[in-house]
Amino acid sequence: MVCLIGLVLNILVFLQNYRNFSDRRKQEYEDEATRAEAMKSNRHDFMFSTFINLVILVIFVFLIVKFTISFLSF
């Protein structure tokens, strides 16, 4: 049960990160250089958080499968 809650929370965190990425992409900047630097930083932040979420997702899926197999073996 804890693994399922963690999985749902992980998905919610990913969706919030994507929403923040989209909001920051729509933001207006004073000049093109500032915009380019902000977009680069925004993409880097989003990719890093996506990678971390993917690692956590794999761990939760592994735990769910492991506990399901051990539960079914009884």
C-alpha cells in the first residue's frame, strides 16, 4: 500500500514539475539573451527532476512487483 501511495505521489510531483516547466516557458523576458539563458536553465531543471522521478518510479515499480510476487508465492 505504501508503494502505491509513493507511486501516486511521484506521478503528482512529475506533473507539477511539468506544469512549472510550461509556466516558465510562457514567461516573457526583457531581451533574447536573458530568455535563452532562462530556457536553458529551465530545460536543465526539468530534465534533472524528470530523471530523479524516473529513478524513483523504477524503484517503486520494482518494490510493487517484488512484494506482489512474494505475496502470490504463499
